[in-house]
Amino acid sequence: MRAAVQESVSVTLRLTRVPPLGAPVGRVRQFFLLAKNPLLSIPAAAYEEPIVVPTRPRGVVYVCAPDLAGEVLLDRHHRFPKDPLQKRILSPLTGNGILTAGGEDWRWQRRTVAGLFRHSDILHFVPAMVAGAESALARWRDAPPDEIHAVDRDMVSATYHVIAHTILPSDHAEVTATIEQGAAAFGAGMPWAIASGALNLPRWMPHPGKRALRRQTAELRSLVAGMIDARRQSASPQDDLFSRLLAATDPETGRGLSDEQLVDNLLTFLLAGHDTTSRALTWALYLVTRAPDWAERLRAEVAEVAGDRPIAAEDVARLALTRQFVDEAMRLFPPVPTITRIAAEDTELAGLPVAARTLIVIPVYVIHRHRLLWDEPDTFDPSRFAPGHAYPRCQFMPFGAGPRVCIGAAFATIEATVVLATLIRAADFQYVGEEDAVPVSRIVLVPRDGMPMRVSLR
């Protein structure tokens, strides 16, 4: 059923989608498509059909209807556990934390840390979110007037500033530098790790960036373990997210996290916790440059809500247009573009037999642009998310759905709204790439050639 969309005041902005796969390909071609951009391997039928079972590669099902995605992620989630591919790729860095753990090991860790992300508590961190945005503005203010900025990298730095000042015990320059180096090493090896894992190649096979990632991972885990030890030996108690995590216990069993699990989850929050938000902001600022009339509407809203003062916690609920803009940016460019699961046993979906061990691909990028679900799916229109417009739970899911929905989804959405409002009031943005920005899946959705912009402070 198509969603009704109110008429927008914006000039129509249509965005090019990643070209789908026109015909089945062999294993070698599939490997290089996955290494180049996994979105290129999704068949064209996925944008038009509720479920697609390609002839090649075998053992894969694309689930593209919200009700079927709901079966996999919510209603029958026990029969569709997490795909081991993500664990294979991420566990060297994030261990067995809530991002990669499964079964009861995941459930009790999730219960233990869930209390850290209550909505009322998140609003206490709005000043830190504003400070993250201000750190980017300060960087741009100090640069030469005509400098071209890598806004994608600037958003990574700004959102890391936020997470570092809400969960780290202090501003650890050494940890920050090591995380940036580790992220670079991880990004370099990611395409090959995804391709190798998706095709189930042996783990021992070398690939570009693998050795550097192993070295950076060991250094980063050692640093975080040292921070935990130092805090436990500190004589002065502190009430911050770091201390709360160290003291957190499972409400059902009273069990706390081991030191290794604390390292796993701190790294999960430090890395995954800011990466999704930085990508959402990168694409939102790209859309600001493509929809200047909407940019002016956002500036007017921020001026009405907050004037010249910093955005405050009580302003968040009133930044309605800004939140709509963020949601539409995440529809067109979802931070997590693909979710995968594995069929634990022989079953069926939409009346089709699904054998045990079949890979279930839920292509969020595709669902968000599906022709059966959205009017003009490639057209940018934040009014889709105006009050009164509701969608099935799995039609719009930038942070996943079901029990394993991103635990920091509310934090990320509030942060993106606050940071975007702060930036749009203070600066004008001009995209200077040679062509339209091309989204590439690297676990998160990144612009293929970065996001070069000129930034003019107001």
C-alpha cells in the first residue's frame, strides 16, 4: 500500500539510486561486486517485489516487504538469528559485545546496558551534542576561506567528540588518535572482509588492510582496558556513562559485565556509537546543498525555537522540521543499508520454502526506495514524516527493528537533530564534488568519493 504524502513546498529533488544488478552473475563477479559496493549485487526485482529468490547465487533470499521483514526481525526472530558474517567482520574489534553476541549471551548484556539509553537521560547530553557541532564549526572557522572541507570526515570527528565526552572518563587524546587510526585501518580492509565473509572464504586468507587492522585492534583494546583499570582504582567517584557502565548489572540476575565484556561494549559504543550518526549527518548536509529551500525552512525553525542561543534539551521536541529532514535523509541514505539473518531451520516465507542456513538479506536501502511502498521513492520530501504520517514498523527502519534494533537509535536521532540544527544556523554549505554523491555500503553507508564541500560561516 502506497503511503500518502502531503504536497511539499520544495522544488522537486530526485536522487539517483545505486544501479541494481540486471542479471545473475557468477561467484567471481559476485566477489568483486561485493568488494566494490554490496548494493550493486542486489537484483533489480528487489525494488519492485516483496521477496526475491535469485537463481545465482544460491542460498540467498532478499526480503523487501515490511510484513515479511517483520516476520524475520520481530515475529519469528528466534528462527532467524544474526548472520555470522557481521560477527566475523566486527568481532576482532568489538569482541563479543551486544553488537556481535548471540542468544542468551546477547540478551543479558542488552538488559544490563539498556538503562544507559533512557530518553530522559539522553536529553541530559544535548550540551555535549552542541559542543560536538561547535567543534566542527571551530575547525571551519579557523580554515582559509576557500578551503574545501571533507565534511564526511568532519562529521566523524564531531560525533566522536560527542561520544567521547559522554562515555569516556575524560578527553583522552591518546585514545582518540588510536581510534582514528583504527577506523582508517578498518575502512581500508572492509571491502575485502565483506566480500570474503559473504562468500565464506577461509578466515586465514589474507586481504588488504588485514595486518594493520589486527595491530590497531590490539593497541585500542589495551588502551580501553587501561582506562577501565584506572577508573576502578580512582578514589574520586564520578557520575558519568563510563562509571554507570562499569557499575551496570543485569536487572534479572544481578550479574555485571566482565572486564573483557566492558572493553567489547565500550569499543562498540565508541566506534559504532558515533559512526551511524556521522553518516546520517553527512548525507543530511549533502541534501541541504541540494534542497536550499528546505535549508532556509530549517534555519527559520531554529531561529524561532532557539534564537541565537545554543540548542537546549527542551528545544528538541520543537525542532519538528529538522527531525523530518533527518528522517527523510535516513530514508534515502539509511546509515545501516543492509540487515542479514540466517534461517536456523527449514521454514517458509510468503509461501516459499526457505532451507536451513539460507542467508536472509533485508536490504534497508531498497525497502526505503521500494516502488510498492513509497510515492516517488527517489524524490526527497521531508514532509513524508510530517505529523499524521505513519508507516509500518519495517517500512522505515534506519537503525533496524525488533529485539536487536540499535540500542543507541534514540541517542543517534536526537544527536543528528541537534547537530544539524546547530550547523545549519551557523553555516552555508556548497557541495563541490564532480558528480552526485554515490552511496557505498561499508556496514554503514558512506559516500564513495567522500563529501567535499565549501563551508561559509554566517
